Amino acid sequence: MGVFCIVFFGCAALKPSQVTKNDCALVFPRTDDYEKLTSPDGQPYYEAWERGFADDVDEFLGYVFPETFLYEGNNIKIIIGLSKSKKISNIVVLSIQSVSEEFMSQFKGRSSGDSFEIAQTPDDLLSIPSKLKPMSENVLLSRKIASIVKEILISASSVPAR
């Protein structure tokens, strides 16, 4: 993904971001170690590990993809935890309080082949596959988050499976 600038209704400057062990633990609570890697398309990501899980065996917990973007003058950091099968197991948005848990919970279990389209009408929520219900107070931010998550999942699909 690298660094590039776009202007999208008040959103700009998509760029990969660094993570800490604590960041990894936000999406995989048992993380006690992590390793930084780069996907074939250049996207930095991390593998979360629990070292010495059982009988000194290390357990791979999943993939962690961070992303930071500028929205209305604020840097917003998203941390996405992907399972071994590259489905979203958890997603956290930092640096902004107005992101609803209801909106974010819709991402869990989705993968790169799923729709990340934002519903425009109530009927869109009844369609199959269902579209994402936006945050009523911030449809623009809902679209931006959905777009970034989709891009990260596309990049993650190129990462060799464990």
C-alpha cells in the first residue's frame, strides 16, 4: 500500500503505521510477542504470537495490520486483527471517540471477498450480501473506514498462509 495521498471528502494521507505489543494485544489479547513483516505488495504487517503457549510451543495468533489516515485534521489509527484464515477477528479504531461499537462489530468475520459497501437506504440492509450500516452521525467516516479495511484485506490476501 505504501504512502500515497488522496483527498476523499475530508480524508487524506493513507499510510501504514507502526504498532507495539500493546497494540497487537488490542486485537489478540494473548499476544506477548510480535514480528514485523512486509506483504508482497509492500504493506507492513505484524504476526502476533503467544510464546511458550504449551510445553514451550509458540502459538501463532494471527495477523495484525495497522493503518493511519487523516480525517478532519485528526490522525486516525485502525488496527485490524486477522485470523489464520484471514478473516477479521477484531478491529480497533484509536484516536477518535465517535466510532460506534455497533458499526465496528459488522466487520468481524469478514474477509477480502466480502462486501464493504455502505448502505444508502434501509432496503440495502436487507440485501444479500448485506451492506454495512453506517454510523448515523458520521456516514463519511463510515465510508472511509470501510474503504481502508477492504484495501488492507486485499493486501492481506497476498500474505503467505501460516
